[in-house]
Amino acid sequence: MNVFYIIVLDALAIFVLHWGVIGVATATVVANLIASAFYTYHLGFKSTFLSVSLKWFKASQEIMSNVFKIGVPVFVMSVFLGAMSLILNYFLIQYGDASVAAYGISSRLLQFPEFVMMGLCEGVVPLIAFSFTANKLRMKQTIRFTVKAIVLMAVVFGVVIYLVADHLIGWLTNDPQLIVMGSYILHVTFLSLFITRITTLFTGGFQATGQGTAAFIMSVIQGMTLIPVLFIANAMSGFHGVVWSLVIAA
């Protein structure tokens, strides 16, 4: 829902009001506020099974423990990814503005298949959590189906990217250097997409089944791997090492 609002308000801010970057930022904030208000209204007055009430806002030890089991691994991974993004851009700047621009373009194109697969991985977590207590056979079948779906989507998106990467980059720039570099980065970084989504699925599975420690360990190991690999790959292979570090660390 909030994505729909963001798209509509972004288009309004950019094409109608001509507010530029400030307009996009404002539209994103407003869209999230509208979506939050909608969800609150729905839970409070429309939902049959869920409700929002201040009397249920009690921070008991059990509740806080479950919240931290789910939230801490995500928080840790977000911190590492944020740090890696900063370091990655720092290294890319050393190889010229074109490398930064090419990575920016390719990463935006990669977000489409990434978000589709991420939505599948995150959307299946509640089903895994429910099945874990109600029907473990169904849980295993759900996980197997999701893995197969991720593999199938990775193959389909991979074929498209490897066949028409140049044309995809060409939609966003007509600079020949950016098209070549962006296509190369898109080819390489797509290889990490399947691995990271499988990792997301299993981390979510650990969270859904109450195995917060296992999810935390996975997040820490993956996060701690990213930054050292980036430094080592850059020292050994320069620009190519920086690009391939995303695959190696995945």
C-alpha cells in the first residue's frame, strides 16, 4: 500500500509540482504516514482478527524477548549493509565518477528482481511461523516450494539480464562508457542475488521458528564477511575486485 502511495506522490512531486529531490523526500514521508494511518484504521475498525488498543501495549519480558529475537538480526545486518555501502562507494570513487554512476544505474535495475524475490522470502515467513506449530510437514513443503520459486525466478531474470543488459542500461544513459561498465556490474552482481535471497529465506525461517540465536549468528557472519572481503578484493584486483566482492561475500 505505501509503495503505491509513494509512486503516486513521487510522480506528483516530480512531474506536476517540479519539487525535485526535496519533493521526492517529502512525498516518501507523506506516503508512509498515509499508509500507517490506513493500517491503524483498518486494524482498529475493520479487521476481524487483529486490533489496535493501548491496553495491549505492555512490554513484558516475554514480548520483549520475542521482539529482540526477530529484530536484532535484522538490525545487525542493516548496520553491516549500511557500512558496506559507504565503503563500497568510497572505493568506487577512486576509479572515477563513471564507476559510481554505473554502479548506481545497475543497482537500480537490479532492485526489480531483488525486491520481487525479497517479497517472496519475507512474505512466506508468517506461513512458516504458523506451520511450525501447526503442521511441520507443511512448513517443510513451504520452504521447499519457496526455494524452487527463488531458483526459477533467478533463472528467468538472469536470462533476461544476460541477454539485454546493454539495452537496460541504455534506457537510463546514452554514455557508451557507462553502458559498458553498468552492463558488466549488472552481470556480476546478479550472481549474488540468488545466494542472498536464499540466505534471507533461511534467516527468516530461523526467526519464524523462534531460533533468534541462529538468525543472529547468520547475520553477524554474513555482515562480518562483507567488509573484509571488500578491502581484500580491492587491494588484489582493483575495480574488478570491488565489483566481485559483492558476489564473494554473498
